[in-house]
Amino acid sequence: MKLVDGIILQDKEASAVIYDDSKELFFEVDYIGKLILSYLLGNDSVKSQILREFEIDSNDLNTEIENFKHQLKEAGIIEAIV
């Protein structure tokens, strides 16, 4: 997965903000969204952390990940869903 050019990811303690000043794009994600985004950007170890912290099974997490990818695509943050 690749962020659209110009997108800035600002990491906060319990959330993250994704923005692009030229497109007036602002997208804030909560803690689980931040972890999922980290996983989608290549940090595979985060997946097991999410499963432990939120006590969900792999199927539920995969559903959350797919929903999150669609939100990012609709907001213009990612170029394509892979």
C-alpha cells in the first residue's frame, strides 16, 4: 500500500492525523486506526499486538482492516487497495 504523494502522517500518542495541505485533506484516526495504518504500511508485528490488545480474532481484524482501507481510499489517502 502506498500513500498518495503529498500526504503527511503526523503520529500522536493515541491517534494519528493524515493530511495534505494542497488538497485540504484532513483525516484523523483513533488508536486502533493508527495501529492498522502502521500494519498496512509494512509493520507486520502490529497485527499480533492488535489481536492481543483488543481481544479480537483474525477474521474480525481482517474485516476491520478491509473497512479501514476502503475509508482511506475514499478519502484519497491511498492510491489503490491491495
